[in-house]
Amino acid sequence: MPNIKSQEKRDRQAVKRTLKNKVLKTKIKSYKKKFAENIESKNIEAAKTDLSLYFKSLDKAAKKNAVSKNFATNKKSKAARLLNSISQEK
């Protein structure tokens, strides 16, 4: 238990921030799973829509500092390359 009032406030803020970040990270993971399922089934049209949702969730999390900008960029690049490789096979 902190003795300093400002530290008590920082602890309360950290709990709120952690919950918000967890929601954003969970959305990223769920969109990534949906995208991967569509890639596995080679459903390109559904994969494209899921890719845009995945990108949107990554951008939002990076903007709010839930994940780093480099993390978001790397994940977006990898997902786009995967979709392009599947699209070129057909």
C-alpha cells in the first residue's frame, strides 16, 4: 500500500490503462485468427475484409500506445505479404 497520494492515483490509473490495453490487444488477436482462418480456407474475399479490420485494430492500438508502432507495422507487413502470396497462387 503506497504512502504517497500521487502514487495511489498512479496505481488506479495503471489498472484502468491495463484494462483498456487488454481490450485492444484481444481485438488484434481475434481479427488475426479470423484472417488466418480465411487464409487457410483460401477465401480471399473474406480475408481482404478481415485484413482491413486487422489493420484498423493494429493502427488504433498503436495510436493509443497499447502496442508499439514497429509491432503494428511488422504485423501489417506480414499479413499483407501472406494475402498477396495466396492471391498470386490462384
